[in-house]
Amino acid sequence: MLESNNIQKQLHGKDLLSLHRLTSEEILEILKVAGELKEQQKKGVPHPILQGKTLGMIFAKSSTRTRVSFEVGMYQLGGNALFLSSNDIQLGRGETIADTAKVLSRYLDGIMIRTFAQSDVEELAEHASIPVINGLTDLLHPCQVLADLQTILEHKGRLKGLKLAYVGDGNNMAHSLMFGSAKVGMDIIVASPKGYQPNQEIVKLARQDAEATGVKVEIVEDPAEAVTGADVVVTDVWASMGQEAEQAQRVKDFAGYQINNKLMSLAKPDYIFLHCLPAHRGEEVAAEVIDGPHSVIFDEAENRLYAQKAVMALLM
């Protein structure tokens, strides 16, 4: 069971919409609890923290890791998870988001939503009286980045003072990595081609977070500049869900942005490689890296379970 402290009291009943809205202390508390829950699970120690509680999982976008990790996580915490696809409920079709939020708040103890527009998640949270967890939007992917931070902490023993390089599309992963890195005291440098760089408003907010922890958030075009001296290297697919029509153009535009051994020779000799998956070997990353000794992608995928269990346990 969790030992309650002031930060845990602060988190109770909160939403997780963006890492920008959590304090550095709250993020570190989530990571601490994630580590404790992982240890308990590995030792076979039951931890029914959410016994009798139900999480509603709304999916407008399909997913392997998000669905399985939230559903299994809720089960391991002693609660129930209810899968709600966009075909199953009236959200945004026959019923307003506000009305859906109010109705679900009468049945459930928490909502996880994976959808396209960040504004839909914000509106759901505004009208719900229970915690709302952002399982992914086109703008942000906070749960994945909590798992990434947990993985970095496990492999590096610290977060503060490290350098993280993200190479690729300035998408929801890049955005949440900027927030997460800034909050925990890691320098981050994002390398993306012109036209694919991160949202300027997100960069501005991440730089405000970075000022508080004394680190840098940099945006560049040159992948070599980004990975030089990096402790952690991250990439993502070049065309995300819903961008399939742009695939051919993106392959051309991202030529030279592949993570391969030649590029990685510029990183620290003990760098670790992360990818949120699914991955396209031979496109954004070469098999020699993703299947090589520096890759920790399956530890990272596993940690989705524990990071999200910590989020659910603390918020719900």
C-alpha cells in the first residue's frame, strides 16, 4: 500500500492531461511509486490499492500497449477496466463531450482517453468530477514519457544532468519529452527537418519549465548536433496514425534522420536507445540499433504498465 505524503495528497483527484501541468515533485513521486509497484509485482506482493474501483477507457484511436497496460494495470491494482471504443459510446456524435463526462462521472472512478484532439481531453476533464488521464492525443503523450523517464532512471540511476536527444518528427512524443525532460532536470535537444519541428507554443512552455530546473530545451535541424554527447537517444515513426497518406513524402523529407550506428557513434559510448513503438526498422531506425545492445525498448514498453499503475493509484 502507498504511504501517504503531501505530494500524494496533492495528486489525489487530479487529472493527467499534460506533464507541463504537473510539478517536478509530482512527476518524481509518480516515478518513485512506479518503481515500488514494479518491485511489488515482481515479488508477487498483492497491492489492491484500487479495489472496487472502475476505470473507463475511451479509445478513438486503437492501440496495443495503451489498452493492455491500462487494463492489466487496473486488474493488478484490484480494480476493473471497461473498454469503450468510439463505436460503443455516443461521445461527440449523439452526445456532447460535457454530457458524456457528467454521465460517466456517475458510474466510474476514473477515465483514460486516447483520441485525436487535445481539446476533447481538456473538455472531458473540465466537465468530469473524476480524474481524467490522457492516454494520447495528436499533441501530447504524457503516459509514454513517464514510462520513458522510469526506464532512463532504471538504466542510468539518475535523471538530473543527463542529455536526451530526440531525432525525428516534432510530434506528440517530442512535445511530452520536452515537458518531461525540463521538469526532471534533463537537457533535451530535438532535431527535426524544417516543416516538421515541434509546436512553437509547446516549445515556449517547455522552456519556461526548463528555466525553473536550470536546463536547456533546444530545437535544431541537424541530427548529428542533437546526438553528440547524448546519454539517451529517442525517435518515433515518421508518419503517425492518421498521416499514412503523407508516408511517401515524409520518407523523402526525413532522409538523413535515421538512427543508425554511424549517427550513434557521436552519442556517449553508454547511451541508451528508446522508441515508443510500433517501430519501422529500416526507416526511422536501423535494425542494428533497435535490436542492438544499447536498445531498451522492451523495458520501456513494460514500464508503461508500472508508470500508468502509479498514475492510476495516485490520482484515483
